[in-house]
Amino acid sequence: MNLWEFSLSVYGKSGVPDACLTLQNSHGLDVNLVLFCLWLATDSRCLAGAEVEEAIALSNAWRQKMISPLRALRTEMKEWPSEESVSAFSRRTDFEELRNKVKAVELEAERWQQQMLTSLVGRSQTSEDNNLRGFSASLDLIAAQSKSCERAWNESIVFIADAHSDDFGKKVRSVLSPFQSNR
């Protein structure tokens, strides 16, 4: 299963979209990077620290130039029509169709980001990561880049891992749970 298929399979499970939004909106984490690390961990693999940093840099640039502007536009369009709307055209009955097209382009840009991340695996060595310590270290690097210092995001990540499989969720929980204060 490739990264995109993995992402679609877990995202389609109940509660996962909310967990992803929590990671993104409350903790500032790049969900595609988190899904990438989870995907690698499903096969007990991880990238080395330098490759994780490269993945973060590539993702940050792509998100800043492509995904964030599309997301901002789509989000703003939810509030239209309003007095501050671009024009009366936002009052058209087919306006939601245009917003859905923006959403589709945003989703396609996210798929491209995942392809970019997957290409790193092809040109880098992945390490065996049976105990998921590399996975945990990768999450720390991602969180540090996003300025999310606290590990409050663990619960959402474990929820997504559980959506993949109970066994995988237990494995992820075991490596992240020492950092959780509420467990």
C-alpha cells in the first residue's frame, strides 16, 4: 500500500478527519508528514534524522507555496457571500461548485506532497524501526519545526494509528505513552 492509499484508508475511518484537523489546527503539525511517518512505521521503517529534516523542509516549502494559499482561499470561501466578498458572483447558486473545485485542487496538491515524501524513501535508506523509536524521534523533529513543543498531539496520532489496526495502534501507543500525562 502506498502512502496515498494508506492516508485514504485511515482518513475514511470515523473520527480520523477530526484527529487530523486537531493535529493541523490545534498543534500546527503537518498532517502529511505525520501520515508519512505512520506509513513508514506500519512496516517498522523510519528515515534517518537528516532525511526527516529534508522531508520537513520540502513539505514546509510545498505547503507554504501551494497548500496553504489554497486552504486559505477555500476556508475564506466558506464565509461567502458576505459584505466583504469579492463580488456578487459569490452569490451565484453554483458558487459551492467553484469552492469544491478549489478543495479538489488542494487535495491534489496534498497528494503531490505525499508523492514528494515517498520519493525520499526511494533515494534514501530507511532504517529498521521495530521498536518505533525512530518514528517517535521523527515526530519530535516535526513538532519542533512547527513549534508544537508539548506532546498533547499524541492522542490524535494514536487515534489515527488505531484506525489503521488495533495492533499498530498498540505499538504506537507503547512508544508515545511515556510522554502522555493523562494516561
